[in-house]
Amino acid sequence: MTRLRTWTLVALAASGLGLAACGSSSSSSTTTTTATASTVTPGIGTISDPSAAGTFGIEPTITVPPGAPPNQLESKDLIVGTGPAIKDGDKATVQYVGVAYSSKKVFDSSWSRNQPFDFTLGEGTVIPGWEQGIVGMQVGGRRELIIPPSLAYGSTSPGSGIAANDTLIFIVDLLKIN
């Protein structure tokens, strides 16, 4: 029993060091899963019932999976890009659509405004689920993210369309890295 406690403490300490290196309370790694390639990264699950891939550059339709929402960040590349991969410090230009898991309704879409969204990855200007879920995405790619409340807005509703403690689903097209 003492040996089990010792190894548990070692594992917890190692996890804490890994998290501290990321500068946040969660890992900034990404899961990328496609029909041709698959990489599973600890801390981010793979969406088992993803939305249809659609066509890059054209607003996709998000399908909310059946059942209860996941408790961890989940990610899946619907279209694998061929350009460079985004990393912390890069300025991204994206198009996106977001759906609330609870209502199954779109709450925001850059496509509907016909205005791509720019942000710098790693600066904390987007929700933590994006900070973690976009890393490693390649230009020309489309990624679906299912973001639990702890990595979205938590117990505070940011406005109409997103309830308190809501899980959010996004599909993001990475147009360019500036």
C-alpha cells in the first residue's frame, strides 16, 4: 500500500510539472484524428460521432452527438490541412460556427457575418477550449471541438444562446497564420 501511495504521488507530481510548463491549468496538446492519420494526445479526447466534414471555406452544419456531453475537451480533424501547423504565439485567421450542446442551436458564426476572426494563440483572448483545441491544426484544415463548461464560460452565461454550464461545439476552418 505504501508503494502504491508513493507511485501515486510521483504520478501526481509529474502531472503538476507538466501542467505548470503549459502556463495554465490544462494541457495545451491536441488530438488530431482523420481517416488517414490518427494521433491521440492525453487530456484531449476524440469525438466519436463527429459532424459531417463538408467543404473547407463553406459554413458547415454541426450535428450534436446523442447522449450526455463529454466532461473533457474533445477534438477531431474533419479536414486535414496541408499548410503549416499553428502554435502558441501565432496569429490565426479562422472562420467558425458554434452550437450550444443543450439547445442544439447556433449561437455564433463568423460565416453569417462574412467576417473571419483573428486572434493570437496563447494570449488568452479566446476561451481555454480554443487555446488547447486549435494547437497543431494545419492551415487549410477544419477541426471540430467539443468544449466542456470548465474550458468555456463555466457557470456564467456570456449572453443569449449559451446557458450557464453549457458545453459548446465549434467547427473551425484555419484560413491562414499571419
